[in-house]
Amino acid sequence: MPKYHLSVLFNHHLGKSFYSYLATLRIDYALSELAKNGYNFTVESFAYKCGFNSKTSFHKYFRAYTGLTPIAFINQKSNSK
């Protein structure tokens, strides 16, 4: 199946692009890792660990998903403990 057709099917059935869907899965993974292991690494290394190719991309999708930057999210979680 050509990539284009797969992309059209993905958009039609899920209402988002394949990359947006993949980014959502990666952010879910990031949130679960933060919950399990806390935060003890740079944002850039964490972005790569979660499958993003850049800190900028990670930051963009993280903020869109949570409403906070990664650091603000971590600080908020630390303050609520």
C-alpha cells in the first residue's frame, strides 16, 4: 500500500496525521517515564529517549498535549508532592 493511501486512511479514521498520532504516543511514554522515574536528565536527552528527533519538536508536542512546557510540568509535579 502506498504511503499516501495509508496516510489518508489514518487521517480519516483517527482524525489526525500519522506523525501527530505517533507524537501523542511518545508524549504518553514521556509522562509515564516521568511518573515512574522522576526527572534526572536534560530535556534534550529525554526528548531523544522518547523518540523525538529534536528538543524543539518534543517541546512543541509536550506543550500542546499538557498545556505546559516540560520544565514547567516537572516543576508543577515537584511542588505538588
